[in-house]
Amino acid sequence: MTVHYVNPSKESLHNAFNRDLETVLSIQSGDQIVFKTLDSGWGKEKRKSAGDARKRWTDLLPEKQAPFFGHALTGPVWIEGAKPGDVLELEIIELKPSDWGWASAGGFKSEWNKRLAIEDQKEVLYDFHLDLDKMIAKSQFGLFDRAISISPFIGIIGMPPKEKGFHSTFIPRETGGNIDCKELGKGSTLYLPIEVEGGLLSVGDGHAVQGNGEISGPALECPMDKIHLQINVLKSQSLKRPRIVTKDEYITLAFHEDLEEAMWLALNDMLEWMQELYSMTKVEASLWGSLAVNLSITQIVNGKKGVHASLIKEKLRKV
């Protein structure tokens, strides 16, 4: 097993998923990678004062730059032996955010701002200092008097779909991407279906904290100084959509323009998974699911809305 390191650079940064991007690294199944990422908006450093413009990374290779705006991604990484139809297992060993981040609301036209009647309101932008000893975020410039506990996770982690061309970082897909599920923190394991040879894994969009729904658009966006992943290619499994396993829960995720359709996809995947886990029929899984499965709105702001179904492992213990 080898540990590899990938930092933001002209060679590794890109703003879209694309099966034809040149990879920055080739690894074996069973290896580990330590990524470092910019914040989602390409910020290079914290602002010196609230009135300053944020310094952004602009030096991208032309072939890695889609003709539209996208999150700052680090990668892609080629995984030897990864083939379409395989499953990529990603264990999150450690996450360490930088000591700064930001969040915002309002200030532009969107479905959610229109529904909340704030699309014509001036943007509110907060700069945060992340205290990693106390695990709280508070005002960087003393402009507000509230603090919030942080629980860092990866906003974007995934691979390109099989279709050629550039694919937006904003849209979550079966192969991952802008999942924005707050359960993707330290200790969790993500499972993704692979659609292209080599997988081509990229990560970015670190979040210090987010509520289910991510209702204003951004979460508390932050650079990640360390995203330490264990990478495995699973040959004996097949998967339609992402799954997460945490210490306490099994989680299925689904994405669709229609929130209700996303809910039914996530729920159906959970019931089918319960059939595998507990050797029960789908009707039996539906019965137990009614007692033990929670449905949550992952996010409502990424074009395709997300729903995740969660089953607490302890709920269905044997007696």
C-alpha cells in the first residue's frame, strides 16, 4: 500500500468532470491518497478585511477548463484496474479544513431565493475563522456575535459519467460529484458506481458545516488542508447510485430535478439494500423501513435535488 499526495496546482486543478482529462496521478486499488483542495470558489487565501476582494486561483491549463464556471476540483486520479461496472470504495480516514471559510445568502436570482422572497435583497457574506481546537466557526472580523459548531465533510467527490465532454460540477450524478451530504465526514465510507476506465477521481468543495438542504446555496465553504482517503476497487459488486456507510448508519442517495422522484429512488435503493443485508423480502423491508428508515433532504440547490434514506444499524439488531 502506497500513500500518495495531490495538491492544488496548474496540473491538478480543473473546473468540470470530463472522461478525457489528463490524470495527475495513477494509483493501485488499496492505495491511499491525501488531497489538498481550494475552497469551492477558487479562493487562494483568507481576506485581510471584510472589504477586500478575495484572491482567486486563475492559472488553469486550457484543456482542463470548461467554458463555464465550476467548483475548484483537485485531480483527476487514475485507479489501475477500475472498469465500467465496478464499484469504487472511498473510506474517509481524516479531514482537516483550513482555518478560514465563508458563507453567503441572497444577492442573485435563483429558485430558492425567489421562493424565499430574497432574490432582490443584497447578498449577506460572512467570513469565518475556524477554530479547529474547539471545532467552532466564528466571525473572522468580529462583525457578528454568533458561533456554530463545525463538522467538516467533502462536498464534491466523484468521477465523470461515461458521456463525453465537460460535465458541470454543480450537478450531482450517479458517479458522485456535488453530493453535498453532511454524512460524508471522517470515518464514513462512500461507494460509487464506475462508468469510465480508470475511474478518474476528483475532489473539492470542502464544507466546515452544513444543514440538510443547504438552503442558501453555499454551505460554510472552506479549503481542505487534508482529505485522506483509502481507495479500493470492488469487482464483485454492482451499484446504481451512491451509498454511504458510517459507524452508525447505512445511507442511500438519489438525485433528480423532482424532489419527490429523488425520494422514491433513494427509498427504493434502501429497501433493496435491506433485502441484501437482512435476507428479507421487499415487502418485509418496507415494513421494517416504515419503523426504522429516515428520509432527509440532502440539498435543494444543485439543479438536481438530493434525498438520502438512512437506516440506523442498531435499529434492526438481532435478539
